[in-house]
Amino acid sequence: MNILTIMGTAHKGNTRAVVDLFLNEFKDNENEFEEIILPNDFQNFCMGCANCILKGEDKCPHYNDVNKIVGKIERADLIIIATPVFVGSCTSGLKALLDHLAYMWLVHRPKESMFNKVGLIITSAGGSGVKQTVKLLKSNLFYWGVPKVYNYGVTTMKMGGNYSDYKNKDKIKKQVGKKAKQIKKALILRKVGLKTRFFFKLFGMTQKNGWNKVDVDYWKKKGWLDGKKPY
């Protein structure tokens, strides 16, 4: 099994510590781990040209860098997206990457492999913002086609600190262990739920009379407009 972690920060603080707790739950000889650290591994901001959607993802000015990351995403069985809360949301480095992946949304050209994955959102905050940050990231994973997404957020931790100095660290360890068991079970089942099926069907209906030729041609090539499904 391949586990990909997309870290929204290179800072080794609370978020990194909680991520490592989760990764420790999956460490065995059968699992492989990959990691993308932002902004170290991707430093481009979306230019808003919409080439990825209107002309094809290979027309993005940053295609080569984006495509390398997409390859890692497609190889993963479990996708972990982790970020501290910055000004009520995810980090700018993570948002920049998500902006480049709009073409992969269900409404455009979702990757078939995404329907067979499990996602995990990890956030930490010194105060408020966890809820809205989780909502943003879960939405992105869902619209990529990932059918099952878990989340774990920790609040009121010391800003710039590390969970190891946190008074409730034993509670965090226990919660992480419980959540990891749920994720392992989901990775065995790999079920596509009704919500994902509904939105796939809905967007398929819009593609039958779609305005964007690149999207329509993609759906036709996949056979999705003729009843074939990616799950």
C-alpha cells in the first residue's frame, strides 16, 4: 500500500508531530511512503489562465511540476493532506497546489484512480479555524472523486510548539490510534458511497450537453457518457 502525505508546511511543529503519529500507525514492511512538502516541492501560484480546464492540463504553464505531483497522488492508496491553520484556512503553499488541480474535479476530468482511495485531513490551530479548514480540504478530496475522507483536527495547542509539550498528548495518541483503525478498515473495503455516485451521475448529465469540449471529449473517451463508471 502506498501512503502519500501532502504537508502544507515545512515547519516541524504541531501538524508535523500529529502526522508522524498517524504514519507510525501504518509502518510495516508492506507499506510505502511518499511525501510532498510545501512550498519546498511546489512553488508556483495559479495564474488564472484556465488553460488546464479549457485546453487541457498539459497546457498549464506549470504542467511539468504539477504532473509529477499528480503522479504521486494517483499512486497513493491513502492520501494525507496536513496543514496548520493560517488566518482561518490552509497555508498558501497548499492552496496554490489545490488551485492547480481544479481540472481533476468531478465536474471536469476526474482521474479513475481517485475513486479507489481513502483520504485523511490533519489540521492544527492555536485557536479557531480548524472546522473551516477541514471543510475546504474535504471538499477538494471529495470533488477529486475520493469517496471516503476522514479528518483529525487539534485546537488550542501552543502556537509554534510541538504536541510533545502539550498537556493532552496522551489523549491525542489515543484518538489517533482509534482513527487509524477506522482508516485501515476503509482501505480494505474501498466502497464508493451514494454521495459520490450521485454527483458523478449529476455531472455526467451536464457533460452530455457540456459547454467545454475538452471535458466532454474526456468523458466520451472514458465511456462514462454511455453508462460506464470508474468504480
